[in-house]
Amino acid sequence: MTASAQPSATPAPPFWRSVWQAIKGTHSDFTTLPLKQAILLLSVPMVLEMSMESLFAVVDVFWVSRLGAEAVAVIGLTESVMSLIYAVAIGISFAATAMVARRIGEKNPAQAAHAAGQIILLGAGVSALLGLGFGWFAADILRLMGADDRIVTLGTGYARIMLGGNITVFLIFLINAVFRGAGDATIAMRTLWLANGLNIVLDPCFIFGWGPFPELGVTGAAVATNIGRGIGVCYQLWHLTGRPGQIRLHWRDLLPQPGVMGTILKTSGNGIAQLLIATTSWVGLFKIMAPFGSSVLAGYTIAIRVVIFALMPAWGLANAGATLVGQNLGAGRPDRAEEAIRLAVRYNMIFLGVIGLIFIALSRLIVGVFTTDPAVFPEAVRALWIISLAFPLYAAGMCYEATFNGSGDTWTPTRLNFFCFWLGQVPLAWTLAQPVGLGPLGVYLAVPVSFSVLTLWSAALFKRGTWKTQKI
């Protein structure tokens, strides 16, 4: 009998009691709990965490769309560049989750805290350097992305604040990855609910000048975002240093340690490359579509924000799988780690499959919430239902890649992304859009095709099982 099939000494509590326990927060040993209960306790707060992050993305576009298509294009172009910063942050967060989860699985919380301190130190330094460079050249970056003079004039303030103030989102990603690796998913959930809840409230205040707030237009969305995320970081640090939990940070954990830092850089280097490949491919898609005008860019931006609204909760379930992989490998239970991912794949495919059908059937109704512009509306509708076609495959691919990252094998997803995105998605999108003559439709079609190939390849490598022997 495998470790995953061993009977539990005590029966799992009823479903809704487990859900409430997951939201309230609990310290559990995820290497011994029944797997279905472990996935529930981890995935509920992670899904709710990512739901708030996805809601944030939709709310920004909802309010900014009231300023016109060019304002929405500013959001889309800036976010495509911000995705490069996200790539670095999430790449390092892969190392954070894998290392912390492995140490927790080994029952060594002191080393887990030390790894967390080194990761935060590294992340703060990297984000500061990126903020200086990107913030200074914000206007030039918009031009490089294909923006015309009107969009550059309108969006430079927004881009400068978002790019220059990236340390807030950078640290939120990293510290939440630490909490998830430790199994403290509820704290990560509360952080994003606080940060993005504040953003939702402050967004219209700073955009339209409600009450005592200045009217800043599209720039106000950036101000609201950074205030909300900055307060979220303060909340995280309070929990890390002043509250009891799986991870308790001390000043000594922030003293640079070359050995630990080297391991982090080695693990996160591939993770950063992995995300940079994926996100630069999205930048490439925006670049391919830029010549088709701001209406196409605005339509695609709306569609992608709606898609992210669905995908982010699905990432939450995949992240739960990554935590279970790391902790169970640390506890010497690889078969249990594999079974956890198989369950996560099943649940995620059901969830995203249903959402995909809803998006396909109701695409016009959904897009109508954000825009009625006759030039923007049809592009957003077409992009939304085409990209939604492969949602079940997206769901499975997320979980398989989370397996590799949770084990510390960040090289395998990097290789997959390189072949499927750089050598697949971008060339295919350009070929369909330009030589074949499909225009923006060609770009939309390239997305589900490339992600489907990625999922099938990931599934084959998952079955080989080499990730079970990864050392970190």
C-alpha cells in the first residue's frame, strides 16, 4: 500500500466544517492529513486569495474604461511590461515556496524562517533596482511598446508609478509564497483581501476625484494600487515578526548568508527565466497587435483581464498542489505528493471547464459590463470566447507545472515555456496575423493552441516522475 493510500487515524471532518477551518486558519501537518482534506484546507484560502487578485484586475479596467479606449490601452501596455516584473517576483517565489515547504516537511521551522529572510532580502534589492530603471524610462517604454503620442502623454504618470513602485507587489508575491510554503495559506489570503480591497475602494476616489481625493485620471489607478499593496506588505511583516505562526522571522534571518542565497538564486534563476519567457510572449502578442490600433488593444486587454479573473483562482488550487509536493517530498513521501497533484488536476479541470463554458456562452454579456464601444466590443467578445476554448487544458497544465516548481525542479517548466511560447505562440501569432492575413484573430487563436501543447507535454513529463528525486 502506498503512503497516499494509508488510512487516516481519524476521519476527515465534514466538508463545510473543513471549509470554515480553512478560512479561519489552522496549523496542520499536511504530510499526514487525508489528502482530500489537505487539499481543501490549502486550496480554499489560496483560491480566495487569487480570486481577490483577479477581482482587482477586473475592477481596474472597469473604472478606467470610463475614461475611454486609450486609457484602457495604457493599462494593457503598462501591465504587459509589469508582467516582466511579476515574472521576476514569481520566479523567486517558486524558490520561496519550494524551500520553505521542504524545510517544514523536514520539521525544521528555524531553517524555513532563515530561508524566508534571505528571500525577502534578495527580493527587496532586486525590486528596487528594477523600479529605478523602469520608472525613469516609463515614457520611452510605452513608445517602445508601440504606443502613439496621445497614449504616451496620457499614460506616462500611470506607468511611472506602477513600474517605479513595484516593490509593493514584489514583496506581496514573495512573502505570500513563504506563507503558502509553510501552509499558512490563510494569512496570504487575508493579505490580498486587505490590499486589493483597499484598491477597489480607492480606485474611483483617485481616478474621478471623489470626496477629498484629487482627480488623477488613469494615474489615480496606480496610486490606489500602490497604497493598497503597501499596506498589505505591512500586514505581512507584522505577521512574520510579531505573531505566532509556522514562520517567525528574526533580525538574524535577514543577515546575508552566501550559501543560502546561492541556493535561492540557483532555484529562482530558472523560475525567473520560466516566467520571463511566458510574460515576454504576452508582451510580444501586444506588440503584434499594436499596429491594429487602440480599439484592438483595448478589446484584448478587457478579454485578458476577464480570463485572468478565472485563471487566478485556478492558480490557487495549483499552488495548493505545489505546497503539498514540497512538504511531502521533505517528509519522504513522493507517492503521496503525486496523488495530491492528480487530485488537484481533476478538481481544477472541472472548475475551469465550467467557467470556460460560461465565458463562451455569455461572452457578449460579460464584455458588455466593461464596454459598449462599437469598435472595442466585438474584439473583446471574439478574444474572450476563443481564449476560453482550452480552459480545461490550462487547468491541468497549471497543476503539472506547479508540481515541478514545488519540487524545486524549475528547469523543466522553463524548457517547456521556451519551446511552447517563444518558439510556438509568438511565431504562430505573427504568422496568422500577418502573412496569413487573419489580423488580431490570428493572435487570439495562437493562445489556446500553444497552451494546449504545453499541457500535453507537461503531462508526459509528470508521468516520468523524475521530479520526485529533486534535491533542494
